Amino acid sequence: MIYPRIDSLLDKTANSRYALVIVAAKRARQINNYHHQLGEGIGFEEAPPPLIESRSKNYLTMAMEEVAGGKITFQTPG
């Protein structure tokens, strides 16, 4: 079984698969940058640490778990 389930993720992003992909990809890039900065000893201004405890090492999975947990929110522009 895949966790988090797609239907729970779509509820968090106004039932838009496109919005889910954009939000998760941006957050996965931030988590990736955080881990690279951690190794280089640079500050964390632009890349905040992961907001959840995850067993996964995959940044995209971490991002989706954050969306499912309500740690990342989505707002439509306008």
C-alpha cells in the first residue's frame, strides 16, 4: 500500500493533481537543499529542515507526508 494515499493528498490541494505535483516538488527541492547545506555547514535560511519524522530517505515522499500531515498548505492565487 502506498502512503500517503492520493485521495488524502488531493483533499489538501483543492482536488488538483497539478497543484499537488507543484507543491510536493518545490518542497522536495527545499528538503534536498537543506541536506546539502547540512553537509557543507551553511545556514538554513533558504532551506528549512523537514517538518515531520519520516522513515523514508526519499525527499519527495517526505514532502508528500508533510502535505498529508497538514504541515504544508496550498492556497490558490488571487
